[in-house]
Amino acid sequence: DSWVQTFPANSYERRLWSRVAPVTQMEYAVARGDPAAARRAAKGARESLLQVDPGAEPSRRQTWAGILRRLHAGMVRIELEGNDLAAAERHVQWLAAARSNLTADSLEVRRDQGVDQALSALVLARLGRVDEARPLAAKALAFERELHALGTDDQMHKVDLGQALVASAAVDPVRAKALLGEAKSLLDSLPAEARALRTTRWTEGLVNDAARSAR
């Protein structure tokens, strides 16, 4: 991008932002449901970003970690969709490492954190690592319920809550039926435009798959 060229040559900013395009391309591929393109874009992106040392300066470190978070959050979803749990687990670990450099000091960051925790918990639960998954699922569900109680006009938070409910059902077989029923009701309450979105349809698939497994 031309704006990257406005930074001085060899500056930290130029070295960092010149490596971000593959992450954005991966996100576009996730949004349109193209896992092959997402994997192509993501290949080598982590290694490239790790070559840029943000140092100890907090704002630099947060920005750098936020880009890594975007990369691995997107790839957790891609590999979860493809049922490649080994690949998904690698991204779960890298996602946790990125999140350790992020401060949840805004609602946007907390919402991202809730989604990350829910999907990470689901991956770990499917791998049979329920003890590791349980606290992540609990944190995600607690936050999403807190957000839902605010009665926000942003209906898409129901999708995030639905994912947290699926993760919680995966670690709590006794309550799974009730949790999945709640998730289904939430998604059914979305307006038609929101229900047609790919993320909503994918989340509905998670709910339905989990419900079949819980029978």
C-alpha cells in the first residue's frame, strides 16, 4: 500500500505495516468462506511478523500483538471449520501468546477476547482436553452474558454468545441440552439479514452439530 511508503525507510512502522497485508487477505478469505485462500495468505505471515521486534514500548507491543491476534484468531476458525484440530490447536497456542501482550481495556478488545476464548475452548474440548477448555469457556460465557444483559442494539453479539454457549456445552455434558437450546433460540431471534450472514450460519452449524452429538 502506498501509505506504508510514507514511513521512513527502515523505520519500525514501515517494517511492521509492510507485513500486514497477508493478514488482511486471510481475513477476507475467512469472510467469504475460502479456506484454501486463507491458508495461502497466512503461510509465512507469523514468521514475518515475528521478525519485527516491537520492544518494550506498550503501544507498539499492543499493535504488534493485535495483528498476530487477528492472524491466529482467523486461522483457529478456518481449521475448526475444516476439522483439522491439530492445526487449530497450534493457532490456539499462538493466539494465547498474542493475547498475553494485549490489555483488555476496551469493549472491542474484550469482545475479541470473548470470541477467542470460546473458539479456543471448543478446539481444546474436541481434543479431549476438557480441563483446559473449561475455564476458557466459563470466562467467555460470563462476558457474553454480561454483554447480552446490557440490551445492546448490536444484534450480532448474539452470535458471539451462541459460540460461547456451544463451547460451554462441550465442557458440560449435563447442561449441554439446555445450553444448546438457549443458543438456538438466540440465533432464531436474529433478524433475517443477520441470520443470512456466513458467521451466523456457521454458528448455527456448530449448534446443530453439537446437538446431534449430545443426543
